[in-house]
Amino acid sequence: MTSFNDFGLVEPISRALAEEKYLTPTPIQAQTIPLAMQGRDVIGIAQTGTGKTAAFALPIINHLHTKRLRPDKKACRVLVLSPTRELSGQISDSFRAYGRHIRPLAVALAIGGVPINRQVRSLAHGVEVLVATPGRLLDLVNQRALRLDQVEVLVLDEADRMLDMGFIHDIKRIVAMLRKERQTLFFSATMPQEITKLADAMLRDPARVAVTPQASTVDRIEQRVILTDKSAKPNLLVEVLKTETTDRVLVFTRTKHGDDKVVRALQKSGFGAEAIHGNKSQNQRERVLGDFRNGKLRILIATDIAARGIDVDGVSHVVNYDLPNIPESYVHRIGRTARAGADGIAISFCDHEEAPFLRDIERMIRMSIPSTDKRTGERPAHRPAQQNAGKRHNGRPQRGNHQQRGNGGGNGHHGNNGHRSHNGGNGHQARPSQNGHQAGHAQAPRQEADAGEPNGIGNVTFLQRPNEPRRNAGHRAR
Ligand code: AMP
């Protein structure tokens, strides 16, 4: 499939795509769109950044345009469930962008953290597309502001993250309210056992499409580890920020508390940094995200959940101030820098207690990450995978290994990634306190990591907008 014209999408969609400057479908789009247009259920294994939103949004808009029906009051024809407020906002923006020449196309957003009344009003006359986080959706149903019996197409996005965040029961309750004769499009970056079971229960004879093996994503990013003492991390971060040439830095911590500590340490050293997490008000979050997008704020501190779904181009560095205890989260985190398609660098701080996490990560991505040892204590070196230093486990030489176990580097090929031009990104977050994401992460299934297999499927083509300067993509006005 070389062109969007080959899909037979209706003209108003093709026009919107041309305006978005989408020339070539991405692999997930090339595989998903024809199947979805035939009415098939689809399981798509794909991460954010592969173009999966358009992969489901385009066939859906096409369906809405060709089969025009007036939705009943308080009903929706298409329901998209996503785990976070940010991602939900981005998905609804995408529907509006791709469907901008389709009339009528009412797209509503139902997310927590904002007053419910406006959402109740927006649903009163029925909508074509409702994008929602599960908790708020159930609140609306319970208030009788929304009925789900007319849903023709259900999309479940980032199913694995739904599981991490403890939404699985909400999802099952929602699915039980839908009619059986519907189309279901199911997306997940990984397929742990529980997600496979959920998919089996929800889908009818699904076609399976897959892109983005984790290892390929990781391949395009220069990764380094700094072994350090826990207490030295604040100073180490300051040192990294002083020595690296950074455009825009996303610093990950495991906890919200960690977020605030890091912000204080940086501010004390004269660095402008801010955190986003669920404790912040909606306005604060939107302001901080807006500043990060438009380049006013160069350092953003986030937890995994807070950062999920945030689509910001031009992140030059991801710093893992804390290593995640779930290897998939590492891949999600560092993938933030590959989005700009530029020279993404991921630097991870690993203290003594985190050594096992590093071992799990290296096993999953099937490479050992070049490391520098800045520990001062006399602790036993729990450095995993030493014997494989400099070799990918599959025998291919590893990039950036010119300093054996030193400061990594390397100028390996970095692919190009997409830029979400239409994205307004309205920073919201789904019910973090209620679902306790730390606990959720701790319980998350580990089958994939243990298997060490990246789902074993083809290469990823990353998204590139034409005529866009790579390095400075992030600084353009959005
Ligand atoms: P997603 O994986 O859906 O979050 O999309 C990642 C980014 O790629 C977004 O900024 C989209 O606007 C952009 N994008 C999606 N499909 C294409 C395409 N076929 N060509 C160029 N950019 C795309």
C-alpha cells in the first residue's frame, strides 16, 4: 500500500489527509485500514508513535460518512476508550482533524478531572464519536446522561495500560452494556496473558496486525546508563543537564513525590523545571504542557502515567531518574525521544536497588546498555549482563560502544518519527489516585519481559512529515 488513495476512503477524508500532509500510510495503517473497512474486528499490536490513531480513526470516519444515521439523544455511534486524559484529548483532536470536512461529525470527550456538566450537555443530542476514559464514562452512564446500546464501533486503545491502571473491571462492565453486533478495534503495545484473555472475550474472529517490536523502537535511540548512589541522583541530574547539549528534556521518576523532589533540586541549581502529575490542577497541567510544547519550558518531570499519551515532538533527552520496575515502561519512556525522529538520547540512573530492574530491561530489549560507573560506595557490583557488554544478544554489534562500558554515545542511525500537527493536547489524566498506578505497575504482568521476545514482528517505519527540519522540529509553534 503506497498511498492513502488505495484504501478507497471518501473524498473529504482524503482532502483532510492531504492537508495534514500525510502522504504514505504507516505499516499499522496499511494493515489495519483495509480490514477495518471490511468491518472486521482487529487486534493491533502497536505503540503510540506508529500512527495507530489514524489506523482506527480513518475507517471509522469513513463508516460514519457512508452510513449516515442520526444518533439518538444521549447515544454515541462510536466509542473510543483510552486510559488517560491526555491520550483521550489527542484522539478526539485526531478525529476532528481527519473528519474536518465531514458533516455532521460530533466528537465528544468524556474525561475525569473536569466538571461533568459540560460533558452531560455535549451528549444530550447524541454524538457520532465519544472518546472517554473508563471512569468518567461509567459516571455518565450512572447519571443516565449516556446510553451505550447504539455503539456500532468500539475502540479500546492502549489496552495493556488500561490493565496497569486498574481499569480492567470498568472495561468489562462497559463492554457488557454494548450490543453484540458491533465492530471492535483493539490496540495494545504488548499482549500479556490477561490482555489476550480480554481480547478473546471482546472480539469476534479478529484479524491480528502487529508492528513496533520493542527492540526496533529502542534501536533508534542512543542509550546510556549511569551507575550511581541513590543520594547522588539530584547532583547527577544537574551535572547531566550541564554537560549534555539538550533541546528538551523529559525526566521520569517513579513517584509523584519523586517528581517534586527533582523539581526542587533543579530549581535550586537554577534550572527551570516543572512537574506534571495527577495532584496538579487541570489548568496547571495544561499550562506546563503548553510551555513544554512551545519551548518555554525545557525540562519536564513526569511519572510514567502522567506522561502516557503526551505527544510532544523534539524531546532530545529522556532521563530516567529512577528506573522503572516494569521493562515495558522503559521502552515507553525512551520512545518519547524517538518521536521527534531526531537524535534521541536516553540516560538512565541506576542505583544499587535498581540493578535488578536494569537486568530485566536489558533482557527485554536484548542488548546491554553502555554504562558509566559513578558509585562511590564499596557495594558489590550488581551490574548485570557484563559478559554481553558491547554485543547485542543476537550477535549484532551494538552502537555506541566505542568506550567499553563507558559513556556510550555513538551515532547510529535514528529513524524518523511523526509529528502530531493537529494536536491540541489538553493535558488531562485519568483517575490516578483512585487507581494507584504505582500499585498497578507493581502488579503488572511480566510474561513478555520474561520471554524476552519483542512480539517478533517486522520493522517499524516511523513517521516523518515532509519538509520538516529534524533537529528543531520541537521548537515550532504548535
Ligand atoms: P499516533 O501513533 O497515532 O500517536 O501518531 C503519531 C504521530 O504521527 C501523530 O503526530 C500523527 O499526526 C502522525 N501521523 C500519523 N499517521 C501519519 C502518516 N501516515 N504520515 C505522517 N504522519 C502521520
